[in-house]
Amino acid sequence: MRWTETLLELIFTATLVSCYTQVSYFADNGFSNLFRSKYSTPTGEYFNGVTYIAYQGPHEDAYVAAYNHTSESWKGPFKVLVNLLGLYPEAENKKDTDNHGTPTLVISNDGYINVIISGHGGCQNDFQFSNEYGIGCQPARPNGEVGRTTHARSVYPENIEAWYKEEYSGLSPFSTYVSSFKMDNGDIFIIYRHGTHRADWVYQKSTDGGIFFQPAVPFLKYSLVSTSKSGVVHYATWYASCFAGSQGKKGKANIIGCQFTHHYHQNGPGISDGPIRIDGYYVEINTITEKLKNSFGHELDSPLTLNEANEKAMIFNSSEWNEVSNKFEKWNYDLGGGIFNSHGEPCLLFHRSAPGYASTKHMEIYYWRYNKEKEEWNLPTLLFTFHDSSGSPALFLDDEDEDMDPLIMTLQIKSKRVASVRYLEGKEGGTYWEWMTDPTMDLTRVAPSVGHPWQMRNIRNAHKDARGVVATHYTKLYSRTYLFGDNGIVPRQNETEASNLWVRCYNALLPEECYNDKRVMLPPNSYPSAHPSSNLFLTPSQAPFSYSSKVPSIDPIPSIPPSLTPSRSPVGFITSAPTINCVNDHNFRYNGSNKKTCIWISYNSKRRKKMCNKAKVYSACPLTCGLCCTDDETFNVKEGKGCAWLRKKRKKQRKIYCSQQNIRIGCAETCDFCLKVR
């Protein structure tokens, strides 16, 4: 009888599938420059039979989709994070979008998915404490926001339907270009610029799969170089792109390699930035000892200054003879990413363009490799030239053969409407290169060129059938997004799951009007004990999908009876009783808005003064509103260490920890962060 039921079920499923219209894209709600930056990587990861993809969707929010390679089925996309830089109603033009909050995704060794978006540097005035590793302030968006780092972590391993918004994971609010890295021992590293242009590049480390990140550690130092008589100030700042080693890369199991260029940043009358990105550098971070070394193995001071970088970490000086100007000039070099080959030698791509602005209209792609035997960098190899692209036109694949021959995935653009993804194979360790015969994927745009017409990003630990993601615009700001690999595009069987996802958002004034996805809190006894104070929400199921058998099935919860509404701080509200429980209610959301927490209220002094006059606010947020000041003894500064542990630290060490937004609020008394009464 059972086999008969199974057969009928298979026939029914096949009948349903046959009724669907297959499409080549998995989602059509990619927004603006959804993979804007080559510095924010990767966009996805292959883990235990499933490829997970994060991208920028409507209102610049973070979305996640997943493809199961065994069942050949899709799940999602689900919105997992609200980007404070996004606008409601939707931005109408590219100039109205920020695009610096594109998400990075990293999965812990036990399967928990972390999605992180940056805030384009933020502003110390908004966070009410100084940025220790940078200066300057990101101009406020039309909605008044300056952005900050935001982090979501899946409630269950290998499952994209329920998420915690991690407000106490230790990540600094000051970030631009967040990238994620997972080491063989399970440690997760986040690398980013700690502010706007004038800021250090830093890393933060998590040893528990993304639950908590240790304080930021700077490794590239920005510095003031000169001030002209006209008041123009020149700063030495950086652009960096990093990649992680592994056991298969000789001697690089615990190493993160970073290529970077000197950003000749200018600030002064009529100047807010500088277009020049010059010279090429390389360093390595030992993730165990946290020592910084150059390619020759010599230890460097950290954070690295411009002078020491020029002396000990430079790969090449970009000064070249310019036949147009008939003089030596600094040519621009942008970053294309890198890998370690099986001998542990770093292999890098640099994009070369003419002096002046770092243009993407005409760029030459060069390949560099460090020769460990000769202890020198090989002369660069010109791979190809491209004339019209957005972002990286070439990405390394960690797929070399026994001869160390590297493989590069390229986006070959034939016109503004037609492009293809092809593989470029290095021979004799990259001494020369050959195009593989057939393109992996052909794409034809259905809309004229607007914004960034073509975008491509890589997948960590990629499956051969899911090497990367390509997006192409079909309206002014929206893109269709494709997953592809060695066998071409990975289709989606049901068009209704992939199409018109953005339409319901276009005229929305509020997030809840756009997404129509009830964000419900689980009853208190349903919270996993590891997250007693996180913000948990569920997203509704959209498509059949097979998760790992160890993962519980999640059904959408239409509503929760009032008696089950969670209240982690039931005595944290001010009543007629004189006693105040001096702890902010972590569940509180002003008028139901997901971002408007007690912490959010405290970020801006004018906002705090105004909102703390409301009874429901000062009742739920006594710390924020200055009704009291004490440490939250349930708060963890780091794993197993609370405010009492921090109080015993020396003043200098406390200052480092207290520079982190979450620690400063969780240990308000220890960090001397007692706010005045409203």
C-alpha cells in the first residue's frame, strides 16, 4: 500500500511541476547594484548539499535564497535584514541609492547562517561615541539615517526561514565593505573599513560561529599626509580585498591574504573624495597568532602605515610613462581578488586603468603570482581588456589541477545587451592562458542599459554546478538574478516563485506594506537557550524544499495569542510600583517597527529626547531614557565573560571594549555611558 501511495505522490508532484513555467533566473527583485562591491564578498556559500545566496533586494534590504542540489529545488528568497540606508517609498533613481550595504554570507561549521550588511561608515555623532579607528561622517540619507552594521543569524542550522537579528554580537556599527571568511578550525572573520574613507581597515573574530565577535583589530592604518595652502588635505587611505587559506594550501591553513591599493584621498574646499587608487600591496594575517607578515614572511607592525607598506609590503609601483601626457604618472589599479594555490603561493588579479579616475570603461586585467621558490613576485601577465562592465569581470575559482594551473571565471560583455560567462585557464602555473572553448552561460538583457547592467559574484566552497551569481537589469533599478556553474544556468521550475517579487514593494510606504510577511515572535519556551535576548522573526514558506533531516520543519505562524506574546523582561516596565528594573526591554519595538528598539532610540540625542517623553518608551527603555544607570549582568562581553569581568580590566583595555556599541550599552555603568534623564 505504501509504494502505491508513494507512486501516486510522485505522479501528482510531476503533474504539478509540468504545469509550471520554468525560468532561468531564481529571483527578479535584485535591487540597484545588488552586488555592488568587489570588496564585499562572498555573496553565497555551498554547504552540505545546498547553495545559499544573499543579495540586495527592494529598499536595499538583505534577501537570502537557497538551492538544494539533490532535490533540484529552490527556497526563498526571504528578507532577513532591513538596511537603514534604504528608502521608503522605493528610490526612483540610482543617485537615490547608497549600495554600500550589500550583504555577505558565511555559514558556521555547525550550519548556522550569518548575513551581515555594512552601513557605509556611519557617523560617530549618531552613535553617541567616537569612532576609534576613523574620522568623518557619512552624509545622512533622505530618511535621516547614516547606516550601521547589521547582523542576522539563522535560528536553525541550514534553514533560511527563521532569523535572529543580532543586536549584541559585538560587531562595530562603523563599517563599509564587509567581507566574511571561514577558517578550517571554524573561526569566522569579518574584515571591513572601520568608517568612511578616512578610516583603518580592521578585522573581528568569532570563535563560536557568529554568536559573538571579539573587538575590532586594525591592520591597515589611515594617516594624514599633507595639507595644501588652499586647504586641501591629503590622506593615505586604502582599498582592500582579502581571501582565506585552507589545509589544502601548503602552509596557509590559518592565513588570510589581503591585496590592497593606496587610495589618494583628498578633502577640502570643493573636494569630498579623491579618484586615485595607486600602487599594489600584499600582506597576510595569521588568524591564530594575529601577526601581520608580508609575502616574504617578514613580520610587520600592525596596523600597517603607508611608509612601512611602501617599504615592506609593496608588490609594484604604479608609476608608468604616459604617452598622452608625455611624462611619468601614477596609473590606477583596482582590486580583482585572489587565492592561494596548492603550494601556498598567493595569486592576485589587479585591474589597470589610465591615470585619473579609476574608470571601469577601459580596464586591463593583470595576473600576479608570488614564486615561493624564487622568493619574488612573477612579472604580471595581461589576461584581457574589457570596456564596459560593473564590478569584477574576472574571479578566481579554487579549482586548480595537479600542475597548479589556475582557473578564472570571467564575464565577457559583447554589448550592453549581450554577455556570456566563460572560463580562462592558466597553463604552467599561469605562465600563459587559454580560453576554454564554450561559454558557460549566455545572457541577453531585455532592457536598455541603465545603472550597472551586468554584475557577477562568487560562491564560497562552490559546487561545480553553482560557481557564481550573475545579475542583469530588466527595469531601471531591478535585476533578474541567475545561479550558474559548469553545466550552465540553474533554472527555477515555477515562474511564480521567481517573478514579480518586486512589484508589491514599489509603491509601499512602510516595510509591512511591501513584504506582507508577518514577523512573529515565538513563545518564550520556544527560544533556543543560546539566544535568550535576541530578536527572532519568521518568514513565510514560499516553495517546497528539502532541508537536512536534522533541521526541524518550520511552518509559518499566522498569529500568536496574546497570552503567548513573549516578554523576556516582564518586570522591566515602569508601573505604579516605585522599583525600577534597570534593564532595557530587548523585545520593545516602537509602534511595531522592527528597527526602532531601545538601542536605536539611544543613537540620536534629539530622537531620544523626543521619544523618551512617551510613556511606553521610558517604561520599556529605562537605561536609554536615563531613569537609571547600571550594568546588565546578563550581558556577555565575550563568551562567558560579563560586565563584572570587564570592570576588572585595566582602563586602557576597558576603553577598547567600551568603544563597541553593544558593550557600551550593555555595561553602561562600567563604560561610564550613563545617559542623562530625558
